[in-house]
Amino acid sequence: HDDRGGSASPASPDRMSLAHTDCQHGCGCCSQPPKAFMEMSTNAALNKLPCSPLHDSLDCLLKLHLHICSCHRTQESLLSSSSGFRNYRGILNWCVVMLVRCCLYGILVDPIQVISLFLNDPYSWPAACLLIVSNVFILVGLYTERQLSKGSFSELAGFLVHCINLSVILMFPAAVVLLVPSMTPVGGAIALGTYTILFLKLYSYKDVNLWCRELSLVKAKKLSRSLSYEQKVCYPGNLTIRDMYYFVFAPTLCYELNFPRSPKVRKRFLLRRLFFFFPLFQWMIPIIQSSMKPLEVRGQNNPDVPNHLLWLMFFYSFFHSSLNFTAELLRFGDRQFYKDWWNSESVTYFWQNWNIPVHKWCLRHFYKPLLRRGVSKMISQSAVFFLSAFFHEYLVSVPLRMFRLWAFTGMMAQLPLAWLVGSFLRGNYGNAAVWMSIIIGQPFAILMYVHDYYVMNYRLETD
């Protein structure tokens, strides 16, 4: 299968791979441990590869690694003019839905105020300190992998060190946010978001290096990755500070032995990303301010429209402008941070395509491993939503110091909603239902937290 789900032509063996999300043994967005492939029939596995029967097993194994160990390729973001993408049918449906709601309620946007909200929130030194301390966990992960590559740590000892390191990554910043009075919600959210990203990256780093060690046990020592077009690095030569921090700052959550690289940094592209990034704050901040009021103060005004606009602005500023800016600086070639989620006719399609980095990580390091362990597809999907619900609640409740489980419940409610939309709605009706869930469901969950936070901290001032 090719990466779009179609079948590869028999006359094109270079496109034949195990790189499809529905493939039984692997997918293009993930790599899997060699042990799983060792359990496959040797003839069945090798016959799928473009290798002659005269080649020895090591050459075939190397070709198998090249097929399964890459989850990135050079490509542009859909909203970039150079992508050639032109299907924006879902945007038209969004315009219709928003037109109806705006006619009923109007839009609560004050375009005059620009940065007063952030000026009222003092600089959070505890959050800055947390970001600096995060380097300790990065270096612990790198040191552990180096010891494992040299045989100084057993696999069990290395696994325990990684487990402790990853656990502390989640618990330590949460404890600081909850116990330090000077930590603001904005600073806490930034710190926890950074540590969550670091957790996912180090987990992927651990898995991929484990797979490389398993391959080295069968003497496949020619696995190389390209840090640039001139340099080649072999495992364990990738266990360097430079390689680690490139991965930490790269706009991906999945580590691999061959990151695609763009030939050069395009300065005009960087300027365009900056030009579209900063003006968005002129609209995001007044929307945030209009949302920081309890529902009873709003009267008849509808709160979901401004919060939905804020969500859309966040999507464009982060997933398109910020990630593309970072990728351009690092010459990171894979720019597919999202797909055409606006054309989603099902809730499942939306969650698979609006946040590609997280989707790749869940598919590669969580969903597929569960399937290989014999867990059913339905339970595996539910486990993915459960993991996502946990992190949503973690990133909202801890910075606000409130535990309401609304974000968790909202994410778990996506399971029955996905079944209802997928079973009874198709085409434009399904797309409109997805847009309604985005406009009403997600902003409403956030508004519940904002409302309670406002009442708990500013009600006396309002009275």
C-alpha cells in the first residue's frame, strides 16, 4: 500500500512496503520492534521486499528496516501555497454554520485591545525555572541510552531508569505548579505543555533505540541516518547531545534514524510565517478577555463563537505558522502537521488529521503495540482516547488548580459521538455535525473551567 491508502502497482516494487495504517504488521506512521517481524513467516516477509532470492538474510533485513523505520518524508503543509492542495469544501460548511450562529447571537470580539491581558499577567519565574530544569531529564534519557548501547546497563535496568525518568517528568512540574503560589495559570500551562511534549519525545527516543539494539543483535549494523546531506551516522553514533537536542527542538514527537531534511533555509518563508503569526494576537487577546467572564455576566450573549474563533486562531498560529517556522530553521523536511480536517465527515477522521504529530505518536508507540499484544481494535481505540483525555485534563486542571474532569469527560464523550455521526450522517451532514461539535463541545468544556476559575478568584472584585 502507498501512503494514501491505495494499492501500489506490481510494476513499482520501490513503493511496496508495510507502510499503511491498515496493514497487519506495520504502518507508514510507525515503526515496530523487530521481534514482531521475527514472528512472521520468513518467506512471507521477505517476498514483499524488492530483493533477489540470491541476497542473504542480512540484506533483506536491512531493506525491511528501511521500509518500517521511517515515519517522516519531505512534504509541505496543506495551507502552504506550494502544497498544491485545493480541497476546502469543509471551510464552506464551516462558513454556513458560523453564519447561522452569528445571525442568532452575534460575535463578541473587541479588536482594540492587543496585549493588555499578557501585561496584567506578570512574568512567571517558576515556569522559566521549570523549563531550564527540563534539560536534566533530557540528559538522563541520553545517558541511559549510551549506557545501554555499551552494555553497562542491562535492558531491565535501562527500562527501570527510563520509567522513573518519564514518571518524574509528569509529576515534578505538576507538583511545582500546585505548590508554588507565584505560579500563574499561563506559566503553569506553558511549563506543563513543554514537559508533556518532552515526555512523548523521550518515550519515542527510548523505543527507537531499543529497536536498533534488537536489530544489532542480528548483526544489522549498517543502519544509518542523515543529519545532513553530507554526514552519515550509525547507531550508536546517533547517541550524541547534538542529535538529541535536534530531536527535542524538531517539530515532531517521533524519533527515527532518518529525518528528511530540506536543502536550505528559505528566508522569505520565515518572514511570511512571522507576518501571519503576530497579527493573530491582536484578535486572540480580546477574545480571551471576553471569555474571562462568568456565564451569568454575559446575559444573552453566546460564548461559544468567540472561543471557537480563538481555537481556530490557535490552530493556524501554532500548527501552521509556529511549527513551519521551527521546521524551516532546522531544515526539517516533513511539514505535514495537519491534513484536511476541515473536510471531516466523521469524528474519527477529524481526530486522525487535525494533529498529525500526536496522531503519529499514538499510532506508532501506543495503538499498534496494543494490537501486536493481542488487544482488540475497539479496546485499543478506547485506550488511545483515554490517554488523550488524561493529558487534556492534566494540561487544564493542574495549571488552574481545579479538578473538575470536564476535559476528561469531553474527550471520552468523543467515542459515542464518533459512533453516532459515523452511523447516521454522511457527506455534508456529517461534516456539519463535526463542525458543530468543534464549535459547541470543545469550547464549552474550556468555558466551564474558565467560569469556575473566574468565580473562585475574581468574584469578590466583580461584586
